[in-house]
Amino acid sequence: QVQVVESGGGLVQPGSSLRLSCVASGTRFSIFTMGWYRQAPGKERELVAVITSNSTTNYAESVKGRFAISRDNDKNTVYLQMTSLKPEDTAVYYCNSGLGRFGTNWYPSDYWGQGTQVTVSS
């Protein structure tokens, strides 16, 4: 059974940094594409960052240059390093294990974590 658990959220001021972690167990982690999504109140869930099994990365335009996704296969963990945080980054951040790709689009699997709240406010 696949389990996905996120951690690392919190309340920070604009311009601050935060690192989220996601541990995925019960899966062949090293061969899976992992992704971070976020959902702000009243908005749809959106893809923030993706990292493939060979560590190729993709980012949403809104976070390029500020966020960095990485993975540690020995620890079954994927990270999202967030810098220069803005109030519009406020959302619940979700980790997904095993994204699929069709054309240029990424699609999530059924394996989600419970989410971790990130609030950016002065």
C-alpha cells in the first residue's frame, strides 16, 4: 500500500524560505515521477513542480527561479525548497507519487498525501 506524507509547512513572512518534505513508502520510489501541487482557497489544485526518475525537473511559471524540487532516493523523499515566498504562494501543498505524462502534460496518480499548509503573511 502506497503512503505519502508531507511535512514542513508553516506561517512565514513574505521573502522568507521554507522547505517541504514528502516521504513515499510502499512504492518503487526511485522509478516514479514525483510532483508537488498546491491548492489555494477557492482555486483549483495546480501543479507546482515535477521531478522525474532521472531528476529532470519542470516548474510552473509562477514559481520558476524561486522554487526547487529535488529527490533523495535512498530516503524515498522528495523536497520542495521555496524561496522569496509571496502571499500568493499561500496554499495547501500536496505531494503526488507516480505522475504520468501524455504529450507535454503531467497527470497525477491516485497517491496523494494529506497536504501541508503554507501561509505567507506579514
